[in-house]
Amino acid sequence: SQQGEEDPQALSIQEGENATMNCSYKTSINNLQWYRQNSGRGLVHLILIRSNEREKHSGRLRVTLDTSKKSSSLLITASRAADTASYFCATEETSYDKVIFGPGTSLSVIP
Amino acid sequence: NAGVTQTPKFRVLKTGQSMTLLCAQDMNHEYMYWYRQDPGMGLRLIHYSVGEGTTAKGEVPDGYNVSRLKKQNFLLGLESAAPSQTSVYFCASSNPTSGRALEQYFGPGTRLTVT
């Protein structure tokens, strides 16, 4: 069974706009990670937020984590056409040495 | 560094045939993983390894076997391929800190079709 569930499943925005994707999960976690996958390629790690952190930034990316609601959000500011990709959240549970991926959000940024 | 490489990139099998997918990493990572990706399903963990000589089952292990004889290699075997195993297979590796899996590095994937 999947731990993380992204929302929305698909998102289409204009270049320059902000994109927000959400992830909900079910059990206690050590950390939550976001990955990007360009069409036909492998996944690339974007950012990791630990369970004791509430917000983290990396360039145009902002990730928040609310462990009380078991949810996270990924914000991409000033989106570019090159941001077009699928985005996945992945959770590492406290009792396992592995991560579980959600089904992903497909982001299209229109030039 | 080549990172994580996968062989082959594409393969077509007939039902009942067997094959082995090879994953190699040159980052000296302890943990290695095999996932399959199907439309709308995200990535599902097949098997993983937390060190040379060790393997463990993931979410969807049935129909697959794995071996980790060398630290840098992780092999995924299909003994008798079925059409339900048509998928894109990804290998990943990570270097844990304090026993936690942390960031994963992915290979480019193997597209397998079983007819």
C-alpha cells in the first residue's frame, strides 16, 4: 500500500506562476522527500525535510511539513517551462530502512 | 562517476521467458532498491538490500528474485515472465546515516514488455 498520496494528480499553469503540490501520508515518518521525474527519465531528488523540521527552502522550492496533519506541500515559485515534470513525495517510515513513493503530480508549465 | 546504471534499457520477453536486470552503482552506497513504475501507480518497491549479501522484500515481491553478491551490483530476476510484469523498472541506491535511508539516486530505467 502507498504511504504518500499527492494532490492534485495533474496541474497546468502558466510560466511565471507558482505551483503548489500536496502530499498526505498515513504513519509516523523519519523524513519526507520530494523527487522530480522528467518524461522517460529516472527520478531526481529535490529536497528532504526531517520530521522535526517545519519548513525548508532550496532555490525556488519551498517545502513544508505538518506532522500533526500528516501532510507536506511543495511550492515551486516563478515556474519555468523546464519545471514540466512529475513530482513525487516519498516517506521514510520510522520502522523501515526504505522509502515509499506516492503516485505523483504531473505538472505542466505552459510557456 | 557514472552514478547508477541499468542494463538493458529495453527488453521484450515472451510469457514464460526469464531474464535478469542488472543495476550497478559506483558511489559505494550501502542500500540498493528495485522499483517498478506503472501508469498512475507511482513507484512500488519490489525488493531492496541494506548491504552486500542481504536482501529483503518490498511491497510487490512476487514473481521476482534478487541477489546482492557484490556491494556495487543488485540483480533483479524474473524466472517466468508474465504480461503483468510489463513495466518500467528503476534501480536506486542510497547511503544511509544512522540507519536511515535518506536520499536515493536513481538509474535511467529499463522498459520491459512481456507479450
